[in-house]
Amino acid sequence: GFQEAEKMIDSPVAALLAGVEASRGRDVDAVVALLRALRVPQPLRLPELVVTWGGHALATYPHRLGDDLWAICEQTLVAALDVDARRLAASCEAKLAARFPSSARVERLRGLVAEAQGRWADAEAIYEGLLEENGANAAALKRRVAMLKGQRESDEAVVAALNEYAEKLQSDKTVYQELGAIYSKRQQHDEAIFCYEELTLFDPSAPHWFCRLGELHYARAVAESGRVEGFGVARKYFAQSLELSKVAGKVVGNARAATGLLLAAAAFGEKRPDDAVNVAMGAFAAAHLKSLYTRAPCDKTLVATAVADFVAEKAPPYHKAFKAAPASSSSGAAGMPSSTDDQGPSGPP
């Protein structure tokens, strides 16, 4: 997509592509270098590019590709499936199957081809065969989940397959991402929270997981008729997300967590308007949002008006008779309030 194209522009791939186009694909080393750059170390998903030059190389001078021949064949097959170039995909599949007749990796590729052609039963049989040989074959387990989603099966069937995968490969964080997304969609807040808590253990310095947990705790508190303790927990996770967004001691970006913190503080303030820590956190979130959108390179009039209206509605004071105290010198960095009983969590509460 656009993100992959942007990555290409800022990477050595752009220069390699220019060289290939200048030679019109006659420079074998340039074509091989281009395809290798799209493959390793971090694959760029640009299937049109791979199909164009990978297909050209395989059709024109396969004997000159050296050790890269079969890697390019596999790379081109997957790209061909992405753009529905079925004839090229079938050609690559046949070449790989002839060269590696008993390879589990080639069997997985055959399963991909069957899926692309809508032959779900054949693909299922291929993956079942792989799992009979190795019950912990991660690629086959993932493809079974992808097949269920591709056939638009029920969430229950997808969740069952993901749970089977998680039982066998607990160290793969992607399964918790998938489960968390499904549970969130189904408003199964407890299960979703468990999944995202697991993700914070995989990557405890990632602000987005804590922000997502804040959103889930906020949604659960709303579903429980505005349970104030739930808003307090949500507030902690949003605050921790902002804490993890600091650069040189100052919170940078993360408007999503700041919005969540402001909403959680406002909901908390409806029940406990005179809570000083809550007022300080709400004021911090409001000020941070204002500063972010004041600097935003966009239609400032429209955005600034919308943000100002939102902040005016949700920002403290939460009680007319209560005046928010100015930020104390003992507050945390960047104005984030500190409290012995209301710190952002280092993990699940």
C-alpha cells in the first residue's frame, strides 16, 4: 500500500529500481539486488514490482540467477498471488515442486495457491498433512486461521483456531493481537484485557498497548453503568501510555492516549469532582491536546475549533465550586502529576 511505497522511497530500493529501469532489466546483478532488497532484511510488500522484475528474471535468464533462483521463485509466487497473476503463480509452484518434492515449505506455498483459487478443501488437506508431520508448524496453524477468516467463518470458529494456536505456540504475540481484536469487537472486555496485558509483557515499553488497555477499561466501566473505579484504572493506563511517549523528559505526540486520559478524567470527575489528582491529570491531558493540534500542519481553523470544543466540554474543573490548584513543583516530568496511589502501572493492575 501507500506505507510500503513510502518506505521504498526512503530506502536503497529506490536507487536499485532506477538502475534496473535504466538497463531495462538486462543487468542481471541489478535485478537480483533489487529483488533481494525487497526480500531482506525487512520485506517490503510491493507485489507489482516483484511480479514485473521477478517474472522477467525467471522467464529471461533463470540460469544466471545463481543461488537466488529459488528464493526469487518463491518471492515471485507470493507476489503473483497478491495481484492474482495465476499463470505466473502456477509456473513458480510447478518449478518449486519439481525441485523440492518433499519440502514442507513448498507444501505451504501449494496451500496458498489453493486458497487463492478458492479450493478451500484442498488447502485444508495440505495444512492438515503438514500438522500431522509437525503439530507445532506455525505457518500451517496460521494459514488455517487465515482460511477461516477468508471464508468469513464465525468469530467463534476463528477464536477456537487461535486458541489452539496459542496453546502450541505461546511465544507468538500475533495470536494475542488477533484474539484481542476479536474480543474487543464482541465487547468481551475481560478476555480482550487479558490479551492486551499479555502484549504488554512482550513489549513493556510500547505505548500503544497501554493505550489500548486504557480504552478497554474505559469501555468496560461504561458498560458497568459508569463504575468510577473502572475509569480510575483506565486513567492509569492512559497515563502510562503518555509516560512511555516521553522524549527527553517531555511527552511527545500520542494524541490518542491524551484524548483517552481526558475522557477518563472527565468520567471520573462526574463522580468525584474534588479529586485533586484527577483534576491535575485532566488539565494535563487538555493542555497536551491543545498544544498538539495547535502545531498540526492541517486546516487549523477546523481542527482547532473541534479540539477546543471537545476540551472545553471535558476539561476540569469538574465542579463549579472547585478551583484546580496550579501544577505543583513536585509534579512528574512534563506536568504529569505523581501520586503514591495513582501512578501509571508498570504492568496489569
